[in-house]
Amino acid sequence: MSRARGVAQPMPVMERRERVDEDEICPVCKSSRYLNPNMKFLINECYHKMCESCVDRIFTLGPANCPVVGCPKVLRKAKFKKQTFEDIAIEREVDIRKRVHKVFNKRPSDFDTLKQYNDYLEEVESLTFNLIHGIDLAETEKKLSAYESLNKSSIAANAALAASEAAAFTHNQELERQSIIAARQAAAQEIEDEKREAKEAKKDMVRALAHAKDEDEAKRIVAESEKKIALKRSSARRKEEEAKLKAAQGMAGIKASLLAGSRRQRMDEEEDTGPFDPLGGYTDKSKYFVVDSSYDIPWLADLPNRQDILSGGYFVEEYYQRCLFEAFSGLSIIPEDAPGSDISMAD
């Protein structure tokens, strides 16, 4: 699909400021956010902004026409929403793409080849482009409705699959968050236990040193105390490594489950026949002859030793190959039988 798109020019500062000021004023009641900072703006399918008070006042009793002058849309209160993007054009394009994606929700596994899937994406993008820029709206809407009516079952199946994948992803994220919190709590508790054990070991060492009989016994008490502290630290490190390993295994399991859930059916791709061949299997070797390095022919005997030929980068093998090619070039041509011809296929 090739469409000419103009390069967007930067908006002047004054024009941007005027547009911002217009966005801060309700087009219905003319209330300004400058005077009412708590005022909230809502939009509907016509993408005309109005304050929440006007929406409640006009559309609470039921559907009504858009109060903006010149807009023929009939709006309902349930379809009003808060604006997500600052640019209303981006807001509209995102909504259109969401609407199209709800209908054209096929996956690569639904196609036999990658080319079919790419053609499908090209068609979807063409329809989306027409809806965004207002090109052939009636025909585009007709195609959209026709496709939706013909593919209701597959659309519902893919929507259910997407919903289950989103639920599984959310569940796995929650499990990951809980595992991270548990690991942090375990690490904090382990640090506290280590500090408490270090204090107790220090107290025991001081108590033992107070009752030591001589210097040798004091050294032995200090060595034993340091050995106990080192053993406790090594055990703490081992527990920490085991916890990290379990967390890594849990993350690997989550990723594997997500990949398995997203692959309902694997696309039948072309069989891999080996490394990439840029020539597509073409070779310059002939099936009719093989070029030797030398030939026992008198008029070719002096050819490899001639400096006037070799100095220019000429290879004798190329000359051999050229002669054999010309000699065998007619073998691949099979003449058809012609009226009055003495040559036949049997000959």
C-alpha cells in the first residue's frame, strides 16, 4: 500500500496557545477551567468536548443530539468517556483502530503462509486508513459489516482466546509480584536474624572469654566463635541463592506458559532447506563438462607460461571453460520437429 502523506508542519506558538485556551472552555456552557479547576471534560463518538455538568444536564433523560452547532450525531450518556490523549486526532485514530481490531482479530496461526497473513494485514490497514481519513466511508463500512457477518464464529473464538491470554498474563504478573514481595520479606527477616545471631554470638564469646583460664583457651574460644559466624553466613548465602534460583525458575515457567498460551496453532512455514542462497540454486558449473587444470594439446602447451597474457590478470582456466562452453552450448537445445525437416526428435 502506497499512499502519499504530507509532512506535518509544526504548529505556531500562538495557534497552539489559542487551541489550548479553546480546549479549556466548554463549548456548550462556556465555563472555563481557569475559574473551575475541578471541571472535567468528556468526549463521545463525535469527539466534541463538553464538561461533565453539561453531559449530565443534556443526556441524563436519554439520547439527544450533540449540542455543538452543525454536528448531526445522536449521543448517549453511557458512551461518554474521558480523553486519554491530548491531541483529539490521535484519540480518534486509536478508537478507530480498536474498533477495526475487534473485527479483524485473526492471528498468524490462522493462515497457511506468511504471505497470506501479510496480505491480510495490508487489507486491514487499507480499511483503517480509509476510516481515519474519511475515504470511501460508505464502501469501507460495508466491507467491515460484511466481514463481521461472515466471520462471527472465528471473531468470537479469537476474542475469547485473547481474553484468556490477558487473564493468564494478569494472573502471572500477580504471582510474580507476590513472589517478589515474599522474597523481600524473607531477605529482611534473614538480615534481622543474622544481626540477632551475631549479637548473641558476641555475648557468648565475651562470656566465655571472661572465664578463660589462659591465653591459649581465649584464642581457641575466639576461633570457634568466628567459625560459627562464618558457617551461619555461608548457610545464609546458600539460602539466598536457592531463593533466587526458585524465583528464576518461576519466571521461566511463567514465560513458558505465556508462550504456550499464545501459540494455539503454529503457522506452517516453508521447510528450511539449509543456508540462504542469494542465487536461488543457480550455479555456473555445467552438467555437460568438467574443466581440468591442464590439457595435453600442442597449441595450448605454451599458453600458461605467456607473461603477456598472465600479467593482465587473465586466467588460463577461464579460457578452457570458455572453449568447452562454446563446444557444448548446443546440447541443451532440443529442436522441435518441423514440416519438411530431416532432423527429428528420434535422431
